[in-house]
Amino acid sequence: MSNVKYCAMSQDVFSARKWKAEDLYLDNQVFSVVVSPVSRKGNAAQYHLALLKDGKVLTYGEWNQTMRTNTRAAYLDKLMHSLLEIAETKCNRGDEFSAGINFGVPGEKPDEVKLEELPLRIVLFCKDCYAMDEQDEEHLRLQLRIEFLDWLDQVFHDVVKETRLTAEEKNYQAMIGASMLPHEKAGNTLDVPMTLVSIACLIVSIFLREWFIPQIMAIFVAGCTAFRSAQHKNYVCTVICAAVAFAGVGISIMAYREMKEALKGASEALQSQMQNRN
């Protein structure tokens, strides 16, 4: 917060009544925004910006109540950088030009203000800058206005983004909790029936191993059931299904070797027949 500076103001100056405010409509709410024309004294100039609701200057926290401190600080740095960049590029600068930003506070000047309590009452001041024609002065003011309004809109709607993200996170957590996390209640699970199905598939695969389908079904059903049984802390079914899955792999390897030997025998017999014919 060392880069944030303050200036004490009377209540009348702080409330920006000297300048005409414009309405700002956001999500069925009406606010008031002030971006003043230039105020000059010699080669010094000031631009006043303010955000109000019913004549009261709003604080950063009132504008967005859900934002994290780090995010709030980043948004504030972005605004200050953008306003200073406009001043530095658009002002009629002298050799010793400098620009800075103060945040207005009513009453005495504080040593520091919490970010969420920071009034959105800004004074952009420039030193050693010379007067410009009316059109250029208005163009500079309009650029400050556009930047300020755009920043207000981004900060305001960051509430909606964070709320939506929170809802999505809760939905994902509910989905994960329902499908992936361990379940303490195992009474209504299908662990035992699915274990019996995997055993049945394994038995069928012993007699029909040359088809490969029964043992593949046994491996798949047993593997899934072992995983779910472990989540349900049904360790008997877990061990049985793991054994069924390994047995299914063994039967598959055996069936592959038998098929390979059968094909080899058939190939040799075919070659022998062809040689006898010749």
C-alpha cells in the first residue's frame, strides 16, 4: 500500500458536488460517476474522479465485497497505471513534467487506509504541464472517463465471475464426492453381485477361452468391482475380484498360446499336404 497516497478534503469537495455527475447503470442499479474537466493553477492541473451512490462516495469494498485482497490490489495498480499513462501521453508536457494520484479522504489525512475502505475518490494531478486548446482538453478528459468506467465495470462484474466459479467448484466437488471418493455406506452397493458376475464370466472363459470374450469380460468386471469394493472398504470382494482379474489375464495368455500353436499346426499340415500333392 506504499504506492497509495491520500489527500484530506472538506466534505463538500470530497462529495464532488462541484462537477456534474453522470448516471452509471449496472445490473439494475444506478450509480453516479464524476470525471471533472481540468482544473488549472499556473502550470499545474488536476482531474477529479469519483464514484457515488445517492450522493455518497463509495469505497472499494462497497463496490465489490467478494474480491480477495491480492486481486483488489492488482485492479488498483492497473487503474493507477492507466490513468497516469493517459496523463503522460496526452498532456502538453514541460521538461519537468510529473504526474501522480491521490485518493481523497474526508477530514484529516490518514497514515494508511485498508484497501476495502479506500474511497473511490481520485485526484489525478500533473505538474509542469501547459494549457491545451479546448478540444484536446476534452479529449483527454474523455479518455480518463472511458478508462475509469471500464475499470469500474470490470471490478463490479468480477463479483459475478467469482460467484459463478464458486458454484462450478461446488458442482465438481459434489460430482467427485458421488463417483470417486470413498463411500462409507456399503450396505446398498453392488459389490457382491458384481463379484459373482465376474466369477461366472471367469468360469465360462475356462470352457470357451478360444473366444476371448468371456475372459475379457471377467477382467473388466472384476477390475472395476475391485476398485469400487476398495472404496467401500469391502476388502473380501476386493481380494476376490483382484484374483479373478489376474486369473482372467492368465487364461487369456493361455488361450493366445493355444491359438498360436493351433495356427502353427494348421499351417504345417497345409504345407505338408501341398508337398505331398506335388
